[in-house]
Amino acid sequence: MQIKKTLTRIPKLVDPDKYKFIGDPLLAGWETKGILQKEMDGTDVNDCCISHNGKWIVGGDDFGHVRLHNFPIVLPEPNNAYGGHAEHVVGVTFSADDSFLMSTGGADMSIFQWKVTPL
């Protein structure tokens, strides 16, 4: 059985407050502008992911840190930074129930599993 897929063209900008997008946010969006730390030049954050419950956003950076922020993030502080990767955290994602976080390293080629424990 072949499923026919169709696309609908929307000829205007879509308001992100009215529509839920599938997938992770853009690194340069209004809701993620505080993900860059003061010492970063704008290219140091490699990936970010919003939790399924919409409470947190996590980012992976070039310094081997996984940074957990409240979402949406307007200011760079406060955040919790967790180290472990050698450098360049290239991927971050939450588990389906937001109880775990997975991060992948670039040069170290490692995969970390982090337990999320809300305060």
C-alpha cells in the first residue's frame, strides 16, 4: 500500500506562538537568544533541544559542556553546566519522558546519558 503525501504551501510567516513545530528549535531564535554565554562568539553552540514538557532547554557547546537552562531562555544566566566530553558536544536530546538526556561528543566520539533531576 502506497501512502500519498501532500504539502501545503503557506505564503506568509507562521507565528511560533500559535503553531507547534516538530523538531528542535533554531539556535538563533527569540526563545533561545540567551543560550550563548558571554565568552562565546556565536559559533560555539552546536545543538540545542527543548524538553517535551517545555520547561527546559539544553545546549551542547564547543567546550565540552552540556548546559541546562529554563525555557524560554532570554538571559545567559542562570544555567547549570555539566562537563564530561573532551570538546564539541555535537548532539543533545531529551528522552520521551524528559527523565534522561543524551549527549554526543564530536572528537571524543562518546555518548553520555544524563539523569534529569528537577530541583
